[in-house]
Amino acid sequence: MISPLEKASILVEALPYIKKFYGKTVVIKYGGHAMINCELKQAVMTDLVLMKFVGINPVVVHGGGPEITGMLKRLGIESQFVGGLRVTDSATMEVVEMVLGKLNKEIVALINKFGGRGVGLSGKDANLITATKKLGAGQQDIGLVGEVAQINPQLVETVIKEGYIPVISPVGAGEDGATYNINADYVAGAMATALKADKLIILTDVEGILADRNDKDSLLSTIKVDEIPSLIERGIIQGGMIPKVECCVKAIQGGVNSTHILDGRVPHAILLEVFTDKGIGTMVAP
């Protein structure tokens, strides 16, 4: 049981961070186990609502890979991947949009349940995300997989100004009129840059970047951009962590002050990062 004095100390510790980030935008890439576990879902939503009420502007970009794979399996459509990217034909793209739309509204409903005002957006709304076709390894055609060509942030800025929490699904429209499925990490990084966000937070299913993958106590609390090539070469950053780090680097190069890779399995990981002295996870710094 936390004593009243300890509760007061926690609030006092948060005060300078509330002042620091008041009026600032924080982009959160929401995915992984935190989207599946009910307790973690509620923790994320209360974090977002609390941030909004103390004057910080959270913007959510969500994924949905496991849910998309599950729905495709139920429909008898086999999932194929090339270099970690889902091969996306027109039938798969329909499922992607359907699942992402459902998840988007679920997130919005939870934000509203906990006292916030969420608004669901697709990257196709008001040309929010313009996409170009992305090729797989060896220039292989992997279908309707895209990458961000441009973010048009006016719609999101208007939603923020009116006191809402934007929740964005990572699809975009190409100049050819096609709809493209885009990696949510890259969308979050590009969105943070376009919104001139102060901070980018990526929720994952690992503690952060570990110097030794077999030792959870070897967490690298901070890595600098110029250290990353060496860390990749040595295998410390590998697999699915590479695109997350790459999007952090692009965000920093685009003017975002700090980027963080956090363990979304920790309840209230966002608040621990934003409002405490120690923070958690790995910060990718300039």
C-alpha cells in the first residue's frame, strides 16, 4: 500500500515533466502485446487520457499485424512475407482495411470510456498519408505494400486543436488511386516529423535494446544515432528492431527531440517514460 506521502512525492516528481511537455505533441506507436492484453489496453488508454488532461497532445498510430494474420487464416488466405513485409494482393488489402478499421474504432471507444475524446482516422482521410509502392527484397513485387511519400498534417492538427486524441490507422492512398498497407512504425516516425512532435514513443514486446539478448539487465538506456551502424553490424540491433530504430533515426533527423523504444508489456510504460526521472526502455538520441 502506497502511503499518502509517497503519492504526493510521485505527483511532485511529475510536475517538472508536466511543465516541460505542456502543449507539446507526443506520437505513440501502439502495437504488440499492449493491444491484446485487456489490462495493458486499459493502462495505455488511461495514460493517453491523463496526458491530454494535463495539457500534452498524444497522437496514436496503431498496427494490427497479428489480428490481420488471424483474420486471413479464418478466411482461408495464407499469409506470405518477404523480408518481414506482408505480401498484399487486393483480397488481402480488403482484409487489412477491415481489421485496421475495427481496431481503430475499438481504440477510440476505449479512450472515450476512460474520459477522453478519441477520433479515428485512416491515412486516406483528407489525403493524410500519401503513399508510394514499396518493393520487397531483390526488388520483388509484393503487391499493395507502401511507404510514406508525404504526410499532410492539417487534419490531425485541427483534431488536436479541438481537444481530441487522434487515432490513426497506417494505410495510405497512392497517386494511382490504390490503397497501400504501410508499416506502422514508419508511419509513426513520419507523423512525428510532420507534426513537429517533441517525442516519439514506440511500444514493443521487448525491454528495449539489449547489449546481450540473453541478459535482461544489459539494457542500453541510451544510444546515439552515430552508434547505430556499429550496433547493427555487431548484431545487437537486428531483425524487427532494425525498422523501429530506423524510424527513430529519421524522426530525429526530421526535428523530433527524442525517441523512445519501450516495453509495452509494462503497465503504464508511457507515463513512466514521460513523467518520471528514470524513465524506461531505450532512448535513441541525436
